[in-house]
Amino acid sequence: MNVGNTAHKEGATQIKKSVNVTKEDVENFKMLNSMGVKLTARKIPDESENSFMDFIKSL
């Protein structure tokens, strides 16, 4: 599952140029990850695939 192009909103933290997450988002992504869902963070398909969890591990 790719996470990308999420707009900034109140209470959100920018973790990549095109990705902003709230604390609630982070908890939901952690839950999906624990269920075995592979999460990536790419703005465009040609961008190298990075683990989304690497971007939120410090939050």
C-alpha cells in the first residue's frame, strides 16, 4: 500500500515532502503494519520504494 500526497492539516507532521500524518494516522499505519500490510511512501511510481515505517518510527 502506498502512502503519498496527503495534505497538511492541523496537528499533522510533515514526514516527506508530500506526506503529512497525525498521531491518529501513525497509530493506524502501525496497526496495518502489524497485520502484515506492506506500506511504502512514493510520490510517483518511478520514485524508489521506501518503507513507510522508516519515516514514522521516530513519531
